[in-house]
Amino acid sequence: MKIYQKKITVIKDHLDFNEHVNNLVYMQWALDISREHWLSEITEEIDKNYFWMVRTHHVEYRKQAFLGDEILVKTYVEGYRGPFSDRVVKIYKDDELLVEVKSNWCLIERSTQKLKRVPEEIMQLFR
């Protein structure tokens, strides 16, 4: 499985009224890295024909992050079933897991706006 990752430095805009990273910011990071990972692997043709929509998120918040913290966000695709894909996003600070997001996505064919079984060519890009 291919792991995609990026670093983020916590800034004031990421904080909530308790002065730690807002839960919605973690979710935005999870969505952003999922999209970045997708775009980093696909062709223009695939992008022209398909897109993903979220079905479910399961989020486990374990620890907090604060202003100035260096965050590492990692993601990978865990598996496929028909038109569905399971993706994991893990958010770390100093090698400690802060947040884990498990999401189920569905592949949509742009021309029909309907669910599409994930083609083998797409699965191979993320293995």
C-alpha cells in the first residue's frame, strides 16, 4: 500500500477557543490529504471520468495539538469493495498518534453521476 504524507505547522487559525487544534480542522486535514493523495497518483483521463464522495467517517481523537506544533499527516487506501473504498488518515505529533480517521468513500462516474465499481487500473495506483 502506498502511503502519502505531508507536514503541517499548527497556526493560530487552526485553534479553537481552548487554544488547541479544532476538531473540524483535523477533519479538513483528513479531507485535504485524501484529495492530494488521489491527485498525486491519477492520470488526467481518470480525473476526467471519476470522483469520490464520502459515505462515512469514524474519527478517534486521542491527544491534542497546539500552536506551533509540527504535525505529520499520513494516509493510505486500506481496501476496495465494488464501488467503495476504505481510507485511513493518521495524524501524528512527535511520533504520537493524535487522531485517526477511517473513511468509506464511493467512486462516482462523472458522465452518469452514478456509483462505479472501482476499476483495477485505479486500485493498482494505490497498492
